[in-house]
Amino acid sequence: QFEHQRDVVRHFIGMCRGLERNVDVEKLSREVTADVRLIPIKKLVERTTTGHMGFFSVPQAVQQHLPLLFALKDSALFMGIWTTAARVLESECVISLPTVEQSVMRPAFSDWQQLGAKIIDGSISLNDVKNLLAVLLKTTYNFVMSFK
């Protein structure tokens, strides 16, 4: 359970760092890399009233989105939607996690759900498909180029 939660938070940190903005994830980064052998077990398994582990200092509003964000970790299409949603962020010095939740997570998940509904009910247009393929191509290209 703890290792899975750590993986979920680690993925979220990576998504925030990929926004090309300075997101305040330093405290989370320290928590994810902490040597848990030195931390009391009760602190590691502490649960909040909603059942989330309390070890990681993730705001509740962000925590509720993390399981879906982690489930979509291999989706190039969702990564494109996430990146597009992030463009609205102002170039503030440091962006808080609640701002990421409000300005990136919510719109990205909303767009994802609307896309799914359009595909399921057949209301997606050929232009929408063309735009999605462009997002996929750009996301895949950026991913490949990040290794060069």
C-alpha cells in the first residue's frame, strides 16, 4: 500500500515537473525519496478521514485526482490533454499544488471525460479526430526527443 502510494505521488511529481513551470513539489520530492526505514510505522500507515495515507503532504483536493492520474500514466493522449490544459498557467514564480489542481487537473480530466463521451456516443467529428492525432503525434515526438 505505501509503495503504491509512493509511486502515485512520484508520478504526480513527474507530471508537475513536465509542465515547464516551477511547481512547488520540493517537499513532496523529499517525502518520496525519504528513507522510510527511519520513520515510525504509525506515521507511514496513518490515514486521513477519507482513507488516504497521511504521510505525503498532498492537499486533499489533489489527492482525490491522483488515482486516475496514475491510471492514465501511459496514455500519450492524456499527456497531450494535460499539457494543453497547463498552457493557461501564468508564468508565476512558483505554482502551488492547489493551483495545479484547479487550473490543470480539473480541466484535463473534464476534457478527457468529454472526449470519452464523444467517442462512445459517436458524436466525435473527423476534425476532432484530426486534432487528437495531432496531439498524439506531438506528444509522442516530444517524448522521443526527450531521450536524445
